[in-house]
Amino acid sequence: MKIYLNRMQREVLAVGAKDTFAIAGRGTGKGVVQATVLLNAFQSMPRCTAAIVAPNAIRAMTNTLPSMTMHLSPIPISAPT
């Protein structure tokens, strides 16, 4: 599967920092970055605990989580063996 990334996405994901803060405008593809970072954390640390931070619950349920799940859905995820 090929995933095309814009410049901001490539730079953020290429750094691979422990803590990532992407201050970017609308339409820059932050959901792809969030989904990729979350997937990498889950695959590299199987029993990790992750937190998705949003200003409030409504914003999380309407903007953040749907975007992340949309970008995670085409990725085949298998359970560790």
C-alpha cells in the first residue's frame, strides 16, 4: 500500500521524536501524522498506555477521533504473536 505524504507530514514523521508538537493549519493532514505515531507506539510497545488529548470531549469525538480512525482503517493491523 502506498501512502503519499505532504512536506509537513514527511518532516514530522522523519524526525521520529519522543514528543511531537505539530502546530499546523487546517487541511495539512495532521490526522495521518496522529494515526502513524499512534500505530508506531502500539507496535513498538505492545502494552503501552496512550492518551489522545483534545480541548474538550465534544471536540475529541467530532474532530480528532474520527480523523485518526479514518486513517487507521486501511492499515492492516494484526495481533502480536
